[in-house]
Amino acid sequence: MPQFDASTIINLRDLGGIALAGDSAVRPGLLLRSGQLDRLDPAADPAVAALGIHTVVDLRTEHEREERPDQVPDGARLIVADVMADSAAARAAAGDDVPARLDSVLGNPAIAEEHLGNGKAEKLLCESYRAFVSSESACSAYGRLLSALAEPDCGPLLFHCTAGKDRTGWAAAVILLLLGADEEAVRAEYLAVNPAVRTAFTPLIDRFTTAGGDPEIADAILGVRSAYLTAALEEMDRAYGGVEAYVRDGLGLPDDAVDRIRARCIA
């Protein structure tokens, strides 16, 4: 699966080429994932302009969108699908809206240690991933993403959050499972974003650790781990029994829409 050398987009990846059941694969150039698009400049990144992105699905919170608005490619439509909308205020008050606060959550090493040390960071991320499956806003957001993908005029679709690792990572996992990828391939794709994400956040990591912050906390917050994906997969199996029922009953996608997605995206 290609990762693009795009200086203005964090972690831009094409899901094309990932192996699926029946000696098939994901069709290249149709399913793209990334981090935020606030610095997107197609003129500076010809490879990005050449992708012909037609639809952008933004999985971020309202605060994230206002702070760093997307720069959408010319001619592309923007769809807002806020995964954490219905719990943003409560989670922010509790201090556990980690996927939406990557810049601020590591701002004070002492506070980070109090709230995220001794394994708390990994536990919070696992809770967030379970909420990606179970919360009303997450089901609505991921349903909106898949509905857009099923539309006849969808064209190449890019979906993203801030770092392109958590909300985006679960979206990619669901799509790949729906298309027929096995769990090993899904997990490999999910974990493959780690180098790009950590490179993008090196200045934040360095500031945190230089100020005395625990590198383990930074790694848990700014990376992806198998345990996070496992938490979401287990929640999906517990609540729905698998991806087919999750997409149908949890995300509200009819069978004909699933058929259209498969017809378009499987090579």
C-alpha cells in the first residue's frame, strides 16, 4: 500500500493493493486516509493533485475543525462526520478525549503523569476505541462515511481525523473488513502508520520528554497499538457479532449500499 511523500498532509496513504479474500485486492486510487488537511497545498504537492480527490470526509470534532479548517482540493466536496460529537463535552470535562486533543494532552508532564501514567493512557485509548463502535455519534459518523462511499458519484474518497491514526484507523479497519480483508492484513495496515505519525509529532514528543515527560505516555498517546484495535474489534463482536451486522445494524447501511462499495472498491 503506497504512502505518499506529501509535505502538506500528515500520513497520507492509499488503501489500494491490500489483499482481500478470493485472490482479489483493494482497487488503487479510490480509498485514501490521512491526517488533517489544514496545510494542504495541491500546487506544492503535485502527487496529491493527481489523485483527483472528489470527496473528503472529516471525522474530527467541531473544535478541531474550527482550530485547523480543512483545505479541500479544488472541486472536492467536504462531508463532516464527527465521530465524537455526542460525547465531546463530557469527555473533555473528564479529561479523556485523548484522540481529539493530541497537542494539549502532553502540554504538562506532571499533569500527564497524574492522568495518563501507570498504564492509564493505554486504558483511555482502549475506551475511546470501544466508543468508536458503541457511541451514537460514532455510528452516525462512520455510517455517513460508508454512505458517501456507496454513492455513484463518490469518486476517489479521502477520510481523515487529526493525526490519521485513531478515528481514521478504525474507519480503515471497518472498510477493509467489509471488503474481505482478514484480520492479519487489517492489523498490519493499522500499525503501519506508526512511523509517519511519530515523525509528524516529533517536535511535540521532544518538548514533552525534554521537560521530563515519560516517553511511555507519549508513545501510548501518539502511536497506535494492537490493543487499541483489539478493543474496537472485541466491542464490535460483542455488540453485533461481526462486521456485517455492525455495518448493517449499527451504521445503518443497507445491503445494496454494501454491494455498491464492494463492486467499486474490489479489484
